[in-house]
Amino acid sequence: MFKIIGSLLLTVTFLACSQKETVQNIELAMNTSNNPSFYDFSVTDIDGQPFDFSQLKGKRVLIVNVASKCGYTKQYEQLQELYQELGGEKFTIIGFPANNFMNQEPGTEEDIKAFCQKNYGVTFPMMSKINVKGKDIHPLYSWLTEKNKNGVNDFKVKWNFHKFLIDENGVVVTDHPSSVSPMSEEIVSFAEGK
């Protein structure tokens, strides 16, 4: 008799825990679905014009926070090389100047644009300066770095030239720290659609 009661209690406890976990998963999915998708964002480009992410549907995207006075600034050259080789209908790069790390992007949009064109011949889309961390983090970067918003993972931007890879469905695939070259095998493969 006690074995039967014990088994029943164990079964009821298991079902209650499973049901609670299922409810929590449904709530998380509902909270995530209330967040904007990647394609809902609109930003301002380096020339002050609106740039809607809805135009990126079907493309793979590399998003990178950039700075003109950083040890990694030479990655502009590799970013431009990647964009020239593979940029187009299926892949693009979007640069976001940010002054969040040791004042390494102090200039205006005009200064940044002139620097990029003169030194690296940058032709990939560049946006206006934003914050990629902190209390005034741009909503896009809040979405990129928080699992409860992007539905994939929590990421942390630790320095300039941190790279996010977004697939053709607007899903964050992964991120890469500053030390990973834009011409690394993994990033090139992603850009090629592999």
C-alpha cells in the first residue's frame, strides 16, 4: 500500500515539475516573440539617412563595431577585402562606429567616413555612431547581446571589432571576438553561404 502511494506521489511530483518547466518554456517563447526581429530595426547611416534592416531579408550579415584609433583598426582592410570578394545579393557587412572602449572612436561621422575612405577604401555600409554596451546601449545591440531578445544566446561585446553573424533568416548564428580576422575560415565560409 505504501509503495503504491509513494509511486503515485512520485508520479504526481514528476508531472507537476514537467508541467511547470513546459509553462516556463512557453512563457520564454512568448516573451521572445514579443521582441522585434532583426528585420524590424531601423538605424541611421553615416550620411544621416535611414537604413531599414528589412532590406536585408535573405542576406547573411556580418555586424561589427568599429573604431579608428584601435589596435584592430587594420581589420578595416580585411573587412573591405571580404566585402569586395563576397558582398552583394547574398552577403553584406555593416559597420557601427562606437566610442565605448577607451575613447578610440572620438570623431564625428564625417571624420569617420573620411578616415575609412582615405585609409581603407571602405565601401560596405557604415552607420552613424552608437553605443554597443552600457546603460545607453543601442536597441540593436541590446537585441544582439541578450538571449531573451534574440532567442539564441547571451553575448558580450568586449572590445572594438567584435563580430556578429546573422543568417539569411535574421537569426544570430554566432559572434567572434576582436582577435578573429574577418578573413578567417569560419567567417569566409559563413559569407559564402556554407
